[in-house]
Amino acid sequence: MSGFKAFLLRGNLVEIAVGLIMATSFAVVVSTFTDVLMGFIGKIGGQPNFDEVTLADVAVGPFITAVVSFAILAAVVYFLIVMPYTRAKERYFPEEADPKAPSEVELLTEIRDALTNRA
């Protein structure tokens, strides 16, 4: 029973659960935002999606609608999640160079010496 309790109280499990809840909620926001933008596209093009578009009697409209929706979704995720997260991470948790790690010049010198010794 103590193992199960430790599993439930492990930090990663809680973080994953919170992330999943937030992602599910954010998905609704992004989906609604995508619908709003598709509505504006429909005002410009005369219809809210491209489902009626055909090419040589092949219905390519649903695919075009899916691609436009995906592009909007990707832009929202990138500009509202990825960029701010990356900036905050760089600002508050800057990566420090490992002082024990060899420099690039030292690594290249070792590679050159190893190749020379091999030949």
C-alpha cells in the first residue's frame, strides 16, 4: 500500500495530471478561436469553410478546411504557449556552461589526434 501511496504522491504524476487538465481546457479555447477565425474567413470568401470546393469533381474542400484549421491552431499554440514559455525559461533559468566539459577546440583536437593515431 505504501508503494501505491508513493506512486500517487510522486511529483511527475501530479504535474502530468495538471498539464492534461490545462491542455484539455486550452483545447476548447483554441478550437473556439479557430471557429471564430474561420467565420471571418467565411465572411471574406462567402462561406465559413471550404467544404464545397471541388477540383476535377473531387471534393478537396474538407482537406483545405482541415489544413487552414491546423495552421490557425499551430499559430495559436506557437505564439501563445511556445514563445512565452521559451522566453520565460531563458530569462529565469538560463543555461550555464558546464565548467567540467571540454571546449569545442579541445574536442576537435582529441578527434584529430584519434584519427591521426588510427592511421
